[in-house]
Amino acid sequence: MTSPATAVLSCRVLQDLLEPLLPDEAEVTYLDYGLHTRPVEMAPTLQRHLDALPEPSTVLVGYGLCGNGVVGVESGPHTLVFPRTHDCIGMMLGSQQRYEEEFYAEPGTYYLTRGWLESGDDPLTTYHRYEEDYGTVRAERLIDKIYGSYRRLRVIAFSEEEMERSRQLAAPVAQFCRDRWGMAYDEYLGDPTLLEKLIGAADVDDPDLLVVPPGTTVTQEMFLKDEDLPLRSG
Amino acid sequence: MLEEIRQALIIGDGDRTVALVNDALAAGTDPQVITDDALTAGMREVGELFDRGEYFIPEMLIAADAMEQAMEVLKPLLAADAGEGSGTVVIGTVQGDLHDIGKNLVITMLEGAGFRVIDLGVDVPATRFVDAVREHGPGVVGLGALLTTALARMGETIAALKELDPAPPVMVGGAAVTAEAGERLGADGYAGNAKQAVDLAAHLVAPR
């Protein structure tokens, strides 16, 4: 990087993937992975961390469009580099294109990674948490509303060893989802290419990266291709 | 009584909400008044709690569930007023997206406001929207998407609907959509929450 300073600001869900890619001296901040369920808090939280950087920096951002959660972030004095993808699933599958292929092949896919399994963000753990908070009857109605439309549970890992570990963690979740909703189960070997491009940031002309120059507000359109948001009005 | 129903709904006590609605009906309260002043008003407050970050998805869902249960009691009594044709809304989550929590909340609120709703469900291809419009002649079509990945399909669906003659007004909503995106895709209106969706539907079906 030619920029005077580089910082990394990322969702914690990518931590395991980013760590091996980052230089030792990298200034890295990981944010609460639960922000994706509260998109209205995402932009202000990112903004707070950007504003707190001591000098104008190139900030490698470990977020995608994330349900429009990053819309409204202002680069201020910094240059922001995002992976040009809708969310972390795209980052784990290696490209937005691969994500779209997988997405339309089976839209009803619920993705799980080791990070989510270990942090208890899965349908079974959620059910137990709701059961404690709201009782069994309400918990069942809630999880049916939240997960009832999914048709497949898919575990993503990045090596055979990680898959072995994730498989063990996912087994009771898969059983629960099969019994309750008839969800299929499969495993998918992830592809770190997109994150490698982000951390390398060697080629800012790479169409897989979104570079937001200083003094610019992040918009939804920046993340989308023309065919995603065709101009049909007027 | 209406205040008690509202409170029961806000804390998501479905059984109590239904019991109180039945009490209110037995006492001769107009079902539309119960719907508007207790249930819809309660859900509006739930929406505000959610927007302020005081309620999260489970709390909102539990309250919506209580409203749905109460509406099961009230719907047959309101149905006399629900119109055919322009009083009908065809609604669904666009192809590629299976999320329906927001859509279902909109449906409950629309029904509370007296609309007849044809729910096409989730992952709905453009052709099914077109077929449903031909069959039901709705006053407005509602398209929802949570995933931005499904925006392209939303655009295709709007384009297909706009080729119909007459073309129905189309309203869009859901976390994937912004007001700007809705405009670009050719929608006639964008709603940021369930209450706005009801107001927008009423606006779009009004004779112009």
C-alpha cells in the first residue's frame, strides 16, 4: 500500500479468515458480529470508528452492503476499500458472482460457519434462548416464523480440518432443522479469494473491490451492478 | 378496554389479547374501532419501539403474532367492508428471497385497515405476480425483499407488471429496498415500515 496508514475495520465473523492474511503490524478493529441483525446501528458504529482514526488512512472494510447497513457511511478524510459483495456469504464463497450462482440455485439456504456455530448464532441455540426468554410455545412459534422457509442448512469451512470440527458442532443443529423443517444438510468448501484481494488491495481497479474516495458517502448503488438496479422509471 | 388490549398486544400476550378482544366485542364495541384504536395503534407503538432499538425482532414478532391471533377473531366481522377490486392487494416476497416476517406484518396491518389481501408467499416469480393480477384485478401490488441480492428480480417483476394493461400501481418495501432503489426500479411508491405500507396502499388505490 502506498497510503500513509492502513487500518482494517471488520465484522468479527471474518476474524478467523482475516488473521492469517493480515501483516503483523496491521491496525485491526473487529466489531460485534450481531450488527447484521440491527442494520440501523451498523453505519453509525462504523462511522464512530472511522472518525476515531488518528490520521487519514486507507481503511480496508470487512463488510459488504450488509442489508444496506453500510449505506450512509461517510469516508471523511479516509479512503475506504470494500469487497464488492452483498454480505459475508459472498466473501466466504470468494466472489459476488459465485454467491449469486449459489443464491439462485437454492435461495432457501441457511449458511453456518464455525464462527457462528461457536458463538451460538444458529437455529437450535436460538430456539433454546427463546425458550428461556419466552417459554416453549412462543419459542416454537418464533423459530418457525424465522427459519421455517429455509430448505437447506449449509456449513462453510476453509479446510478439511475446519470442516471436521464444524461438522461436529453442526450435527445437533442439522438434526433439529431436519426434524422440524425437513431441511437438507450440506457442506461447502469456502474460497478466500475475495478477502485476499481486499487485504492485498494491490489492484484498486479490480471490479471485485469498491474504493470509496475521501469526502464520499457510501450508497447502495456503489455495490450493485447495472443489472441489479436497472433504471426503469421515467 | 381498548387500552388494555393495546397493552396486551405490545407485550405480546396473544391469549390475553384475544380474550380482551372477545370481551370488547361482547360489550358491543365496533370491531373496526378495536382494530384501529387497539391493535393497529398497538402495532404502531411496537414499530416505534423497534425503530428506537428498544424492541428486537423476537419482541416485535411476538406482538405481531398476538395481532394475527386477534385478527383471526376480527377478520370475519370486518370482511363485510373489505372491497373486491381496488380494495384488494396482491403481495409477495420476490423470487430469490424467502423472508416473510415483514411482509406478514404488512398483511396483518392491511387486513386491519380493511384491505382484502392475496398473499402469494415467498420466492414468487414475476409470472405468478402477473397471473395473480390478471385473476384478482388488485388496486395495488406489494413486492418485498430483505436480501439485496434479490433486487434484480424485483426490478424484473415490476417491469413485467408494468407491461400489463392496465398496469397496477406497485409498492415496494423490505430491508433490501431504499426509496431511491424503488424509484429506479420503477415502483410507484416505497414504504419503510408496515404502517407506511398501509398508508401508501390507501394512497395508491385512491382514484386519481
